[in-house]
Amino acid sequence: MMGVLDGDSLPIGVLSLNPAVDMTYEIPRLLQDQKAHAVATRFDPGGNGINVGRALQRLETTSRNHCITGGEIGLLLKRLLQDQMEDMDCEEVPGETRINGTFIELSPHVQYEVSGIGPDIPPLQLDALLRRFVAYSANGFGVLTGSLQQSLSPSLYADLVRRLNEVGGRAVVDTHDDALCDAIDARPFLIKPNRFELETLLGIKLDSLERVAEEARKLQRQGVEYVCVSMDGDGALLVGPDNSYHAQAPQVMVRSSVGAGDSMVAALVAAFAHGIEAPKALRLGIACATGTVSQPGTELFSARDVGRYFNDVSVKCLDI
């Protein structure tokens, strides 16, 4: 892609235990107890892991998405993905794939999100899917992202980080709360909390870039090779073994923020899978996230977006 992601990459497995169909309404205004008429409606494949897989394909980086689907909504999800994801490994389970709702109020511009409830996963089917995911990601990268069904343990991602480490894989984790805390103890290759998630994890307010970088460095020294913290309009920082880097996002009109973090995760793992150094990986992550927020609904960046924004992103070493 644009000479940034040339050559072969290591294998990338993406786990999507709780994917969704994303339904987005753009409405002039929400009024209590009144019917709101949409001016635009979209249906997109969704869920964090699905978005990461879609973004990897747009980055022309080979990956396999290991996912759970169920019912009529699961069939719709697969139809929506026909042209957006080439390699899917699906376990069909009883029940229905969830529907997520995004409601974008145009004046004033406010975004509301409602996350649905996905189907339970029979233990034998879960074990089979996880075995295939770990085997595919061995000696490459395994992406663990998104919510887990309520019946699953928050320690599941941590267990998978350990399994990936044992077979030579590198775990990329984008989650929050207890699942993130447990995963950090298992020593993943990369974590990508946003600033709010990092503040919640640490129980402190991070009111400056330097404070964010200092706390990210502490996590990195605990055994996480790279810590990326996204900060909305303040860009993102990436702390690794060699240095810490900050990149500011280009100014664009934000249409929807859904999928921006997933686009950044995909860009980072694609860059590392191609052997690209950390500063350029962060530039690519910012470019992909910027392209995504300029799109409606849960549509992701285009190749043209990446080409446009990549050269506009400058990276600064923080020496923290």
C-alpha cells in the first residue's frame, strides 16, 4: 500500500467472538417521547474484530478472521462481508448475531451508541475455534479485540495471550477493564487503550501528554512490548522499547468515530507484520483512523484516504 506495506507479512489471525451488524441512523434531532425520522440509514458489518479484519484487507494485508455467527443476522453479516473480507473461519452457533445501533444527531452533532447482546457459544465450538485461531497465529500475530459474551470469563484474552506466547505468536490486545488488566499480566506484544480506558485502568486522571506517556512507559516496562494510547483529537502515542512517539491527527470533519480505533489497531499490526519500524507504524495508524472518522456510519477508510493523510502526519520523539 503506497510503498508503505510492500513485501510479505507474517500471518495475522483476528478473533471475533461477538461480531455484529451495525445499524446507523442519522437524524436531525432526538426529542423525548417523539418519533425521529432518519435522513440516512446504513447497515454495515461490525464488531471490533470484524472491523480490524475489514481494515487489514483494505491495507492489502492477508489475515484470517475467526468468528462466531448465528441465525438470520449472522447470515446477513456474512453477506455484508462478501466483498470486504476474503478469509473467514466461522463457527455457527444457536441464537442470533447481535445488532448494534448508532444514532447520530446532526444538530448539535452528538453520537449515541447501543451495543447489542450476542449469542452464547457452546464450549466445544469455542474450544475448536480458539485452537484454530492460535494455530493460525503461531509465529505471527493474533488480534484479541472487542467485547466478550457475558458467559465468558474476562480472563479469556489473558489465557489466549499465554497460548500465543507459547507457540511463538505475538498477541495484540484492544479491550478494557478486567479483561485488559488480566491481559497485561500475560505480557502481550501490543495493547491499544484509549486515554479514558487507560485512566479507568489506573484509577487516575491523565491531563497531559507527558502523563499519558509516563504511565504507558510503566506498562511497557511490565512486559508489554508496545503500548499505543489513542487520544481522539490529540492524536495518539506509541511507547516501545526504543522510544516513545506522538503523532497529531490531521483536522477533518468527523462524521462517525465508530471503527477508528479498530482501523488504528489494524494499521499497527499490519505495519509490524511487514517489519516496519514504530514511527512509521504510528503514522499509518493515525492516517487510517483519520480516514475512518471522515466516513459515515461504520464505513472505514479508503486507500485514497490513507494516501492523502499519511504524508500529513508527523511523528515526534518524546524521549519518555
